[in-house]
Amino acid sequence: MRRMAVITTFVHLYEGYSVCSVVGSQLRMLLRNGYDTTFVACDGFRPEGIYCEPLLSHWRMPEYLVGSDSDVLESLNDYYAEVEKIVASLRPLMPRIDVALTHDIAYLRNYLAYNQACRQLAREFPHVTWLHFIHSAPWPNRSLPDKDPRSVRFKPFPNSYLVYPNSQDIKRLAAQYGVAKESVKVVPHAIDWENAFDFHPLTRALIQRYELFKPDVFAIYPIRMDRGKQPEKLVRLFAALKACGASVRLIIIAAHSAGQKYVGYRDEILSEMATLGLTDDEVVFTNHIRSLPGISPRVLREYQVEVPHRVILDLFRLTNIYFHPSSSESYSLVCQEAAACGNLLVLNEDFPAMRALYGPDAHYVTFSSLGEAFRLDFGMPHDYVDLAEKVIGFLGNESTIRQRTRLRQTRNMQTVFRDWLEPLLFLSPR
């Protein structure tokens, strides 16, 4: 496996500085996927958060920021002396790595000395592939003469590729550096849901175990396992959604449902699930989970009784739709929370209180009352297939929901890493 160095000019970490967030996410991706990674910053940098991860190696270099163009031109000897100090500090690192990922070093005027130093090292160590992440809009190429130190911001970098977060500006970025468009690669920024939103350890474990970023239709249903809540109707609907070609996840968060009548009801539904072709990974009962990564058996037993409310709110950041087939409610606070977190509401048309509470901005479908519920023995009733097609239409017609789903599926950390960043780590030096 290739050895990485993530090279920055960080001295401080600022929450409001987006590059700090991007670099932190990149380190998480590399470490999570088993890459030997060294983080490079300037002298005086104090690690926090992911930067304190024991698996992360550290390297330091001198701090030297260029104030203005005139500062460089008027003090060339001092400037090149600082470049040599940076080269000397990084030279011992080069034989230990295969890929160097820099952030704005090839772009910002203030980092001109680091740009110059890295170019010298790239020529000395041609085995290293350099990936230069550019975080700002491209500049026009100034066509400065080679002897002008400022020219390094406008000409090709040895053994390297430029990396930019959108494809629209590839042509402009290539023009800035005078390189072919093929030398510019795209890696969109990932959303680090788990850390940005400070997800609960149980939420993180559920994401990892059940791959919750992936499904086209993802919903949770927090209930006590009373028959009036009608969870079996959601299971049938999700089987129909799967039959229509959608990838699905449904988590039924069963609170205080350890009594025999609740467990028996759950087991009836589990048996029906198998008939419908749903797996235990596609429909999950929290009081039926036997193990989770990073969660001890003792703690898991507690979660089988009651899932923390914080976890429900965490999951609502990932779900795209909330179904409420219940025929027995006074208000349903969970519907309100689901909507507040941006989920599409699909409520029971046969329970008039729902329309009175949530008005015309929810969708209403026929889940029927408890007395009208029917059992399913084999096959898929047409009513559920029709409803599944209607639900797919709901999701497709709501642009905000489409965006939520797309971001969850394509901008999560692992997808961005596997589909966009990791292939670049194996490019040969140019």
C-alpha cells in the first residue's frame, strides 16, 4: 500500500477555515482505509481532534509566509535562503513516501517559498507523485519569465497533477499552469456527517454495519411494538419498493418492546420479511440486533431496550422520507421531528388527525385502520406495488429531497474516497 504525506502550511486550526475541514476529512479517509499517512505542518502547530490520531505520523517545517510580491523581489537572497530551509526540512521525508498531497501550496502567493521548495524536491525525488489540491478560483496566467520567482504559480509542476473540487473550472485551471486538461483531476469535497454533526457512537455503528449512506429510500420508524403502529405495513411497502428497483433501508426503532407480546409481534413480521425477499440488512429491528462494531454486548443490550433520542435525530439527517402508518396517535412528535429535519412526510390518510396536524404539505396515502388491515401470506399485493410507485414519484418530484439523497449517496466520506481520491493515489509521476 502506498505511503502518503499530506502537506500543509498550517500553524493553527480554525473552525471557520474550510481548508482545515477538508484536510481533516482527507486524513480520516486515508487512516480509515489503512494508508500509512504523515501530516506535515509548520513549526508550532498543535494537534487537535483527528490530528491527534495515534496512527497519524507528524512532520514539521519552518514557517515562512511571503507578504507581497515586492517583498520577494526586493529580498531575493533572503527568499531563497528560506526556500532552502524548507527543502532541508522536507528532504528526509521524501524517501519515506510515495504520494504527496499538498493544499494551496501550488496556488497561494503567500506560500510561494513552499511552492518553490516542493518543486525542487519533486525534481530530486522523481518517484513521488504530487497531488496539488487547489481551493480557490483559478487566476489568469501572467506569463512571467522563468527567472522571476513568482512564475512558479503559473507554470507546470514536476511529477504532479492538479486537483480541483469541480469540473467546470478545469480549463481555466489548466490555463493558469500551462498544462493539458488531462493533468487536472477532480475530487469533490466530502461531507463528514459523523464528525460535522457529532453523531452518537450508536449512530456511527449503525452507519458502518448497515451501509446507511447507500440506499435510495431510507426511513426509520421509532415506536413501541404495538399493533396499532402497523410496522408490518412499512415492511410490505419496502418489499414493494425493492421490487420496483429501489435500494432500501428501514430501521424500526423498537423502544421498550421486550415483552413477549412485542417480541412475538416482531417475529411475525420477521417471518413475513423472509417471504417478501427482504434481508436483515434491509429491514432492521433495533431489539433484534445481535452485534455492532465498536459497541459492547452490555451497551447493546441497553440499546435494545431504548435507543437514545439523539440517535433518532442523527438518523433523520440521513433519511429522506418518513412514513407514519399508525392508526393510534394523539399528536406524533416524531412526525414533527422528521419534517423539521427535512424529511418528506407520508402519513396515513385513514387517520384524520394526521391531516389536521400536518396539513397540506405532507403526502397522504391509504395505510388503512387497524380493523381494515390484511395479512400477507405470499406474493406482493397490488396495493403495495402501486403505493411503492407513488412513493418513488414523491421522491423524484421533490428537488430538495433528490438533493439530500444525492449528497448522502455520493458525497459521503467513503464514496468520495473510493470513487474520486483513491484512484489518484496510484497515478504514476508525470
